[in-house]
Amino acid sequence: MTPLTSDPTTAQRLGAEALGTFWLVLGGCGTAIFAGEEVGYLGVALAFGLTVVTGAYAFGPVSGGHFNPAVTVGLALARRFAWKDVPGYAAVQVAGASIAGGVLYVIARGTDGFSAKGAFATNGFGDRSPEGYDLTSVLVAETLLTAVFLFIILGASAKRAAVGFSGLTIGLGLTLIHLVSIPISNTSVNPARSLGVAWFAGGDVLAQQWAFVVAPLVGAAIAGAVHHVILGRD
């Protein structure tokens, strides 16, 4: 195996970012699909947090470990990431999430009575919200929680932060976000995660996914634009 250089190539960065997003959806959504009834909201929240912790340490040194288009946009607005690289990162994040969704679909079809329509760990509002929350509630929750997630990422990854703990902090932050918002929207805060499984759940689910693209991007943009007022420039 050839060791990575200290300066990964663009292809290596994009590959690591795609693989990390694949792992996030495979681990997080896979837990919800296959073991959700057994582990409950707490177990699913921990699964998403653990994918970020493990992905951050495994792939983060190569790509930065965004695994989320909203994170990429927020970091660019915070001047922590180059705008020229945003389209490529967003594309491979959605691709990695969609491949993971496809793998989950193939596996899930292996049992009698399976149907992905209207379910499949997807996000939604109204009758597609786990507890019936309306569009306004979902938009507020997704926007606010994504903004908080970006504040956590920006603070934990700052040069003055404790060295070596950013991945753990960010993963625990995402776990807490899921504990708050799984009942509301099944938790997105990540357009790639939402789209990656929504492709397989039918047109009614896909028709609601605009909310889980717009709200996380708005929340991340707000945090990226104003973080320096609270946290200072890095």
C-alpha cells in the first residue's frame, strides 16, 4: 500500500470525501433501517455520531472530513475552505450518499414484505414527520440545528482548540442534534444524507426534499457568515 503524501491530490481528497459520506449514510441510515425498532432514537443518534467520529479520524486527514454539502458551504463562507472546491465536494458527497442508499436498498430487499416507499430512513414533514411536525417546525429545527452544528465544527477545528479532539466533539455534537430532531424531521442537517436515501422512497418523499436541502444550507451559511462575531477569526 502506497502511503499518502502530506499534500493529498485532488482525486484523493474527493475520494476520501465520497467514502466518508458513503460511510455516514451506510452506518447512520443503515442502523435506522435495519435496527431502528431495536435501538430506538438513542441508538440511531449514536450511530450517526459514531460514523462522523470514525470518518473524521479515518478520512478527515485527507479531505477535511466534511461529508455534508452544508458543512462545505459553511466552511467556505467562514474562509476555512476554498470556494473553487465547493462544487466538487458537493458532487462527491451526494454521489457517496446515493451509492450508500443504493447498497442499503439492495440489502433491504432481501427480506419478505420490504417496501422503501414512504420510509427508508428518509426525512419529511407533516404526515412524513415521525411525530407529525409541520413544515414550519421542520424548517426552523433544521436551520437552527445546522447552524449550531457549524458553530461546533468551527470551534472544535480552530487552531486554538484542543488538538486531536475535533472529531470526537463534532461526532458527539451530531449525536445530540439527532436526539433533539429525530422526532421532528428524522434529522437531516445534511442534504447529501437526505437525498442519498430519498431516491429510493418514491416521488412523494422526493417532493419534500427541497426543505432538507434549503434549510441546512441556510443554517450553515448563517453560521459561516457570523461565526467570527462570536468565536473570533481563527
